[in-house]
Amino acid sequence: MSVNIIYPELKPWQRAGYDFIKDSPHKEKVLVIKSKRQVGKNFLANAILLNYCSYGLTNCLLEPTIPQARRAYYQMVKLLQGSNIIKSANASTLIIEFINGAEILYKSAGQQLAGFTISGVAIIDEVVYLPEDDIDTFLPTCDAQKANIVYISTPMFASGRFYEEFTNPEPNKLILDWNEWDTSEFLSKEKLEIYRKKLSPNKFKTEYLAQFITVDGLLFTNLNECTGTPSNQNKIFVGIDWATGSNGDYTSIVGMNEDREQVFIKRINNITPTQQVEWIADIISRYNVVKILAEKNSIGAVFIDMLQKKIKVRITNWTTTNQSKKDLVQYLQSCLENKTVTILNDDKQLDELRKYQAEVNIKTNSVSYNAASGNDDDVIALMLALWAVKSNLGTYNIS
């Protein structure tokens, strides 16, 4: 059964990519698009997906997080409401099946990204926020049917998978920089000025000027200069960030000595709360731990009570508020800028640090801090360990 889809008119910058890939099933074409925010990349992704559904093929949209995948799924379901071309839409599996046998699978990092076959097109959205291991696991699903691949993202650093795809022309590949078009009808100078005031300079450059940056991170600096190994393990200060332990969410524990040198970072997921507590208690038993700072919010209070029963070191609770998080962030910023902290050369930790960001609420004149990649387990644990060292400085026992 054939399906005819009439889609709203595409803008010139969208049309350039759509025309390259629209009539080419099984050609192993690659489309790479560098885009600023709010100029229609999600609109184009939906148009490409629907075009390939008209061929009766299986297609996939890969997002960095489950909420993003779920949002894209519901957006498509809403878009096609009343069209009568959807056979089924499963909100649990995030799969839409069409009356002609076509499918759209909505996937995210941290999920099972193998064991299925893409026959139409695979769209990898916001590539810079996806772990490269997940991309490598996902890409072979396109091989058997020679599916086409679309990389579309705001840029970030002048390194990594998206930068490599954008800067390496190949046969059967089209690279588009949407900065070459006038997109001001969607993103005016006035709107740009609003975002410039809200975001850190590097965040503004990447997301709203669509420029690659070469500095260490969006918020934290001197990461490379502050990477090294600890000189001692005499006294260890521990920070713990709790997680449910499912999907891409990790419980992270960081140990730091009194010279602000990171001694260890360990993380775990997909185990029960009891197993998490046993695992952390075992780690603490291996070191001369003198202070523990653990996040209390949400599930933290229960975990802290369970852990305290298994160890002798007293746990200090940390309640995260906007102000307390600001204190943690600014202290780590200061230590990195002044190079008075040493962090381990751990890929996941460094990736989280590079992608950590600040955003200003102009109405309330407040700043919020969060992870652009969706995960900040290691950053929180690191900041808590560093704060545990700070809060211990200047305290003396006289006997």
C-alpha cells in the first residue's frame, strides 16, 4: 500500500538537505547538517522520516536522552493525528507503525541500540551530546539494507564525531552549514540578544551562532592543564551522587586527598539499591576516608541511612538548592581557573565537565547549572568531594 504525504513547504536551508536524500533509499548516502537552535532542524527531521515512511521502510531517530526521544515521538503522533495513516503507536516502546508497513523507531543513548535493522534512514540528532560508543553500536543497524544516515546537530567542540563528520568530505556525502543561509525569520537579532544575555559565552557561540569552539568546556576551563595523578592517599574526602541505577543514570563516588588531588572516581548502574550501598561501603573500606559528603535530595536520604549503618565514617548530608549548587560550581570553577585542583584523566568525567553549562533567567536574574549532555553524575560527585576538602580546611584539633 502506497502512502502520499503532503508536507508544509520547507525553507531553502531545509530543502537543500531534503532534496539530497529524499529519493535515495538503500544508497548509503550521508547528510551532515550544522545548525543553530530554533531554525527548523526538528521540522526537517520529521519531513525526512515521513518521506522514507512513504516507501514502506523502517527508520529510526536517535536522541541523546529518553525524554528527547519521547518528545519527538509524541510530536510525530500529534502531527499525523487524523491522517489515518498510523496503524499503531506504542508509547512504551516508542515505535510508530504505518498502514503500509513502514516504521519509525525512537531511540536514545543508554538503550539497546543493536538487534534491529534500519532499511530507510537513520537520523542521529544532537550528535555532540551522544556518547561515541553508543553511535558506534547503533551504526551497524544501517549496514544490511544500506540505509542512509543523517547527522544533524548544533556544534560544540572542534573534536569528536560530529566535528569529524562535518570536516571530512566523502563521496556520497553532503555537508551543510546552515549559517550560510539567512535564517533570521526564525531567529531574529532581538531573540539572539536575549539568548546572549541568558547563556555563558561559549554556550551562546555553539547553540545560537552555531560555531565550533576550541576551549576546554562550556563553563569550566583549564581541564587539560588540571589533569594529572595524585601524589598521596593519606586522607581521603569523598563525594557521592546517588542515582536510581537505570539506563544512563549512574551512582558516582569520587575520592580526593587534602591537596585537592582526585584519587579515584568510580561509578555503577543497573544494580539494586542494596547492592549500590554494599558497593560503596566496600570502596570506602579500602581508603583512609575522613569525610563523606553525599547528596540528600530525592532518593539520597534513604541511601544515606542504609550506608551509614555499614560504615564508621560519619556522612554529611548535602541538600541541593540553586544557591548550594552555585556554591559548588563556583568553587570548582575557581580551583580550575587557578589550577589548584588535580582531576583524573577519565573520559566520561571530562566529557561531563566539558558539557556542563550555565543559563541565566533574565526575569529572576538567577543562574541555573545543568549538564548539556543530560548526565552530571560525575561532576556532582567531584564537586562534593572538593567541597568536603574545602570545608575541612582551617579546622584544627588541639589536645
